[in-house]
Amino acid sequence: MSCIYPIGGGKGGIGKSFIAANLGVLLAKQGNRVVLVDLDLGGANLHTFTGMPSVKTGIEKFLDKTVIDLTQVAVPTEINNLSIISSVNCSMEIANLFAAQKLKIIKAIQKLPFDYILLDLGAGTNYNTLDFFLSSNEGILLLTPEPTSIENAFKFIKAVYLRKVRQILNQREFKSVTDCITGNDNAIEMTARIIDAVAENDPEKGELLRKQLTEYQFKFIINQFRKTVDAKLGEKIEKVCNRYFYSKFHFLGNVCYDERVHESIYSKKIFINKYSYTVSAIDLSHIVKKLEKNRLAGRLESIGSHE
Amino acid sequence: MNNSEKLNYYELLEVPVDASFFEIRHAYRDALLIYDEDSLSTYSLFPDEERAVLLKRIEDAFNILIDATKRSEYDEQLVKSGKLKPSERLTRYQDKSIPIFRTGSSAEKNIFFKKVQEKVKESDIKSLAEEIIAKELISGQDLKKLRKAIGIELEEIFEVARISISMLKAIENNKFHDLPSLVYLKNFLKSYAEILHLDSEKAVDGYIINLTLMQK
């Protein structure tokens, strides 16, 4: 069973690609087969974080049908067990992906034969990003301890919820539901209202929606953490979100701010390799331990359900 | 899931129904740190009006739960509305502190003390204890004999009195070279005697006199 972790977060420049690349390296070093997929379409640069100045092949070959299997465009990196599927060579229009192409990519990703599949998403809440985020039942939300990032993260959660609703309802049903919410509604109120509205029209669908939202799990990481920030910030957000949203929220940990992150990007080297002794590196390895534990728990559960 | 209004005050502050005032104060402070308008953790999550309502409720919860009379009235309401089982309701609120160190399990200790208490009521043990305490000189063997009769192991004494086993053995075998200075010894003897339900003052005196005579 492979674990797909999309890494999103609304705001740009908070370190999504950095976190994706370094988590990937650490997971691979633990002996897992890992693939990084750069889905920041039109803004792809994940390869640089893995120490590769360029990649020969990528998603474009899969989209123009040069290859049939997405696995064929997974390029090995200098790290054992770690591959990357890049989108850097895609055409300029790739950011505006057709729905059919998007679906094709998502289906192919779900079939990739790896232990961990990390999806590096772009900023913002456009449909592509949201659909890629929803390609798995658990996504990693990245934030930084700044009001702007927190605000965007809550917006992102709201957008993910709405998108999930859209996946379950058809066009007409969706329209009638979204009519009853206003743009100013906060995420909490919105979900409650939507579920109520759906349940009123169709109790079965309302129940399905509630179930799917309950099963969805947001994991989140606070990046660029500084000493001046409240050390319990992550736990507080986890507590509030678990209280007010339907889904489960799981705080994976803080990753300390470090000037050397910038330096490693500048020198196009893998941070975790060059500065493995830093606090940030240790923070990342703690997160990796949690992810591995999570995968193990998931596997045990699936074994249990097959018996 | 906008359910803050459905939560009762205990749930809102995330404290158990039998929470002490100390715990309530802490829970209130924690809640403010999360829901206050300056809090980063809920920035932009609630509109201003909703946050105001939420903070008001937290304030109300604190004001009621921190006041014994008001809290009692509130508990009664909860019982009446079926949200609280009558058995769960506290009749007296304690300002109990939270232990920082937990040494041993108090439940086990209680079982041990009960066992000893019942045993010493038996007539043969009672007469043995009376016989020992009536003596002018009490030796370690006397203590050991009584301990064996009650059926207590040295390990059990160690668990409750935290006197090392080697020390207990030295006491029982009158090994005065291994015994500590008098002030410590007296305290050890006192604890030991109390566990055996002996008159500790008499037991300590008898033992010390015996020891002094033996040393001469």
C-alpha cells in the first residue's frame, strides 16, 4: 500500500517544496521507496531542492502519450530509493490543465508503485491544486507562524471542503447548496450549513458527505518556526480545528527557521544532507518518524479489514 | 461544526466535572490563549461577532465554575436536564492540588494496610504483639517473629516505608555494625513498628536499650 501525501497550504513561499524534498530524502534514507511529484504546474522547481539542476523527462511525456506509464518518467535522484517526477519541462499552458488530463494524472499517481508518494503543490486554491490535494485521504497542510499564512491555511481548508462537496454532489445540487452560503462565511459555519443543506435535500448524501469529511485527515506542519513563537501554537490549532471542523487534524511538528536553508537552496544542495546536524534537520526527522508510524498503522488497519 | 453552544461549561473549558478550582483556573487561562482576538492560533477563523460570543461564553463558564455556590446550582441544572448523572455530581468542591510526583500506587498501599489491619486483630497475633511490647528489651528477632506471624514480606515494608531491605535485615538480625546513626535508626524503627501496629514509642525504646546492652 502506498501512502500519498499532498503538501499544500494556500500561501506561497512558506516552504512546501523544501519540506516535500527533505521529507522525501529522509523517508528514502530509511529504506522506503519514495517518489516526489512536482505538481506546482507552471512553477515547478522541486528538482532544484533535490540537487538536480535539470531533469530530462517528466509529466509532459506522460501527457503527450510518449510513455503510457507515469512510473517511466520517474527519474532517480542522487539519493537511493528516491525518484522525482518533474513538471519543469511542461509547456507554458500546463498551469491551465484540462479536467481530463488532471484526472489522468491523479489516477496514474494513485497507481504509482512506491511506498511514499509526496505531491508538491502550488500556492493558492485553484481547482488543480485542490483536486491534487484531495487525491489522497490525508493531506499535509503547511503553515508558518504568521497571521497571513494562518489566514490562508484556514481559507485553504474551506476550499478543500467545498471541493470535496463538489465531488460528491452533481452540478445542480452543488449550485443549490452554494446558494445558501455567502463568501463571508467562515469555514466552520460554512461546512455546518452545507451539510445541513445537503442533508435536507437528500439525507443519504448528507450522511455520505459527513462521513467522507469525518474520514478525511489534515496533517499539518509549522515551518519557519522561531523561538519567539508560542511553542504550543501547533497543539492549539490542532485542538481548535478538531473541535470545530468535521475532519481529524493531526499536528506533525514544528520545523525551525534556519538561515542555512536559504544557503542550501542557493548552492543547489540538499539541505538535509549538507546540514544534517541542525535543529531543523532533527525536526524534519521527527516528522518522518510520525509519517512512518502513520503508514504502519494504516497497513495494520487494512490487514485487519481484509481478515 | 459550530458546536460551542452545545457544549456545557465543563466541556467548553475541557475540564472534568470533578475538576478542582485550580484546574478550572488553568483551563480558563488556556482557553483565553486560544480564543483571544490576539491569538495567532485562531487568526481569521472566527468573525469578530462570533469570537465575542465565544469569549463571553468562556467568561461565563469561568465565572460560574469558579464560584462554589453558582457551580452547585449549575450542576443541578445539568442533572435536571439529564446532561449529568446524579452520581457524578459533586457535593463538595475541593481545591485539590495536582500531585507533581506520584510514588507508588496508593490503591496497592491501601490493600496492604487493610490486610495488616485485619491480621493484627486475630487473637494469637494480638497476644504475641502484647507479649513483645510488654518486654523491657525488644530484639530484632522479636520484631521478625511478629512480622512473620502477620505474614508480611520485607519487600512489602520497603514498598510502603521506603526502608531498604538490607537495612530491614540488619534491624531484624541485630547487626549493629550495619545500622545507621541513632537518629535514622529511631525513625526506621518507628515506621517499622507502626506497620506492625506496635506501640512505636515502646518498641523503639525497647530495641535501643537492647542494642546498647548488646554493644557492651
